[in-house]
Amino acid sequence: MKFILREFESYLQLEKGLSVNTIKSYLKDLEQYTSHLGKYYHVDKPKRIEKRHIENFLQTLHRRKLSPKTIARKISAIKSFHHFLYVEKIIDSDISSDFQTPKIPKNLPTVLSVEEVVKILEISDVDSPLGYRNKALLELIYGSGLRVSELLDIRMRDVHLDESYVLVQGKGGKERIVPISDIAIIALRKYMTDPNGRQKLMKKPLPYLFINNEGGKLSRQGFYKVLQGLANDAGIEVNVSPHTLRHSFATHLLENGIDLRSLQTLLGHEDISTTQIYTHISKTRARQVYDETHPRAKEDK
């Protein structure tokens, strides 16, 4: 089974083009699944897996009161695994095909107003090495709508300030060219070239653009802490994450008239249905603004 899981990992990388994080999650789920099969049913070969085994495993997940989102991911991993086994003719039929992935209630992501984003950007503008870095970080992620993984994986050679673009590695290792705003270019140039910027933070040569105060690559957790601190200092009351800035970028562009296809390209979405969630956010925000500002939006109580 371990050998087959290694083959499945290659299949996810080469055939499906899934991200590293998704593949890790799938493999972790499947290790749990196959361990359950071995422990309770002494199943060590795919051909010996029966529907009742999958049903029992799913019942175990529900008894543990895992979230619908976690269970949905585990079912997705199992279905993908069994489909792979069937396609590769390791099994004669796909016994997982009848299992339905539970519907997950879609919670609209938090979106900041333009004024709130500006507050965070302004408070990050501090005359110090970390201040230069933070300003460049935030101007780039908000100005270009990058995923946090894309942002932190940018190398110095990927940044082309004179041409106003940055080359990023999206999901599945797919490269895309992302435009940089004029304000982000100013912040990046200061961070990259000023002796009191990135150069001051470096302890040894490092290819990555954004580095921490110890001279290493800035981590997701490190960036999250920086952003949380700045948001708190700016008086932002909602929980702000790197994804919040990406969501805000998309929503603000839609509110200013960008078409959905162009937004899809900028965000690096494979499927436009993923991008369409932002139309719902815009409608929700439009209603909220209308209710708060129009004199006859609500009846006086």
C-alpha cells in the first residue's frame, strides 16, 4: 500500500497538477484511511477494500465530530485515490464513486474597506529595515492580489521593477506574470536597494525577496504575526490575515468595474466559478453600504 501511495503522489503532481499543500493533505488523509483499514480489517491490498470499510471509516470521522470541511477533504482524497486505482487497473471497479462529498456552507471571506487597507499600509510605513520590508510586503500583496505562498516564494530574480511585473509560482507550480502597482514599485525599490532595507536584514546570501529579522526566509506564520500587529495598531477590529488582503484586492477591483475574466487571470484561478464568489461579496457590500448611507434605505423605528 505504501508503494501505491507513492505512485498516487506522483499522479497528483504530474497528472492533476495539485499544489504541494493539497498533496500533503491528501496523503496524510490517506495514511489515516489505510491505517484504519489495516488496524480494523487487516486490509493491506486495494482489491480487498469494500464499500463497508469506507462507510465505517467515515462513521468514525463523524463520531470524532470533525468539521464538515475536514470530512469533505478526506472523502475527496479517498475518492481521488480509488479513481486512480481504477484508472491504473489496480482494482476492477471504483467502489467510492457512490459516496457524496458533503456540501460545505460557504462563508464569505472578510473584506476590508479601502480606508481600512490604507490605514494598515500607512502604519507600516516606518523608516527602518523591517518598516521598509513590511511596506513592500503589504503594497505587493494588496496591489497584486497574491496568495501568501506566492508572495513569500518570490525570489529576487522574479522581480522586474522597470517592466512593472513580478513572476510568481501559482498552484501546481504554474508560473504567471502579475502586474505591480506604481506605489508597490516605489516600496519595493526602497526595500531592495536602500542600504537600510533588505541589505541590512541579510546575514548571508538568500535568493528570496522577503526575509525575516534573523536573515532567513519570511514564513507564513511570521507574516501573519506582522500583519496582525499592524492591523491592531491601525485600529482594525476584525481578524486580518494575508488572505483578507487578497480578498479585499479582488472585491475592490470588482467594485471599480473590472470584468470577471480579467480578475480570474490576475488571481490565477483555474476555474472562473472560483472567481465568482467575489461578485457575491460585492453585492453584499453594496447592500451594506446602501443600508448605512441612503436616507430612505430603512424605515425609522
